[in-house]
Amino acid sequence: MRLFCTLLISLPIIAICGCGPQAQTAEGDDELLIVEFDPDRPVSYRMVSERVVDVNLGQKTGGGSQTATEKLELIMSYKPQGEINPYGLTTIEATCRSASVQRKTLSGRTENTDAVTFLQGKTFTFKVGPTGKIEDYTDLERVVKELGAKAFAGSADQGNIKNADMISDFVTLQWYLWDSVGKLASANPPVEVGREWQTTQLIPFASPIRGIRRTTYELTDIKTTDEGKKAVFAMSFEPTTGKLENIPVPYDRQYRMRGLFGFLRNYELKSLEGSGKQVFNIDRGVVESETQNYTVKLSASFMLPLQDTEPALTVDQNISIDLIEQPEL
């Protein structure tokens, strides 16, 4: 038995019955986009989030520009747990098969330890409704807080010193995996090639920057391949403001960042530009691949202000998600 989550909806009664309005292809054919979970065939992904961070401290500091790099790689598997309920909430079990981080700090030191690596081997659950939207984040939030506790320095006198971590990257990769098709449920029909819709998402970063981006999806094509019919979504990004729903706070205390970021304050998002692409396999009901590439520019200030000096940060962010048939352990 398989779970089908309806992602295109015109009438509530149709949604309950597990059917929905259809996407129009360029040739006029109708297609139904649904997310599918099969208990006999877990869906597994390799997820990578990496960035290059350039920090320009300004000429008056004598520090010039410094560069740091970070890369998180996860292998995640998903399958339905227990009874499948196509009319209500169904529990999805997620397992982290592998978690690794590579980091080069602003000082040039190489690190491969990170709080997110404690995710490896962990299993957690979340619940999805008939539209494919995650409705219950309780267990996800538990895992995020466990990871947050691992981010602090070990000695008692450094109890509020937090190491850099990629927890927000894990949150971004997990929370928004099905946003492309999931947000179609709130788009007014008809949904057809050329149609656009939007959502707001977290900008991942190792420092306490709660930046928000507006992501615009466009259904650009529905094509037939040897692997089945596929929907292609183009993505574009821009900065926005507001409050994100269901985003957990990983840390249970006030803290100061270790290293240079511990001396920076008052981050302000100046610009965000970039694009992405997602391929959704219609016949299998799974996200097949996704890429995101964008550049973020921010300003900041020092904890002890220096006159006429404004540190500037440039972040080049890349995210990739790829469906894999057999998780590599």
C-alpha cells in the first residue's frame, strides 16, 4: 500500500478523495503531481549544502578580507511508518545514514567536527497531511535541539561559547524538500506550464543570522523521458522580511560565537540573488534532483564599534539534492 499526497487541489472534496486538478503540459495533456511514499521502497537522497564566506573587515581594521568555507553532506532515507492514512495525517520515518562536515575557518584552520555530525544514525518522524504539507514537527524539533546542545564548547568556563555549526542547513534541507509541489496546493487553479507561486524560506548560515528569502517556483516544463514523465521547476530567490513558521530554535541559552563571528553584531541582509532548478518525477511521485545557487551580501558591526568601519560579508551558497537508489554507508 502506498501513500499519495495530493498537491494540486481545486475542491476540498477532491482533495479528501486523493485526486486533484491537473497540470497542463505544453501539448495540452493533463498531469497529476503527487508525492508518493512506498513502505517497501524507502526514498533516499544525497543532500549537500556548501558555501564560501568572504568577510571584509574594512581598511581601518588592517584586517582586510578573510575567507571561510563550509560543506555539509547528508544521506537521508524516508518511508511511511505504521498505518497509512490518505485522508488525514500519516507518519513518515526519516533516518540519517551519513552526516559529514568539512570546514576551513576564517583563520585558515581545517575542521571536520560539527554538531550536525551527531545526526548520523538518528531516526526521527514527522507527519504529513493529504496535501503533502508537514503538519507535525515535534520530533524534528527534538532532534534539532539535541544537535544544538552539541554545538557548545566543552569546558565549564566556556559554557556560552558556541562553535560554528550547520544546523540551519539541516533544517533547510529537511523543511523545504517538498515545497515546490507542496505549495501548489495553495496556488489558485489552473496550475499549468508557465505558472508561478511563492513561499518564504530560511537562509542557512553558521552564525546567528535569521535571514529570510522569498523563493519563486515556476513550472517550466513537463517532459517524457525513459525514466518517466518529469516536471521541471525553475527557482529564483530574493530577500524578504517577516516571520517563518515552524522554524525551531536549536539553542537553550544565550551564547557568543567562537572566533571572529563572536565580535560581529547587527547583521543586515543587503541583497540576495540567484536561481535554482528542481526535477520532479511524476510517475514515481518523488523529487529527483534539485540545485540552488545564490549570493548573499550582508553588513555587520563590531561588538566594540570602530568609527566609519562597516564589516561586509559575501556568501556564495550552493545546495544540491539527488535521489539515490541505494544509500551509501
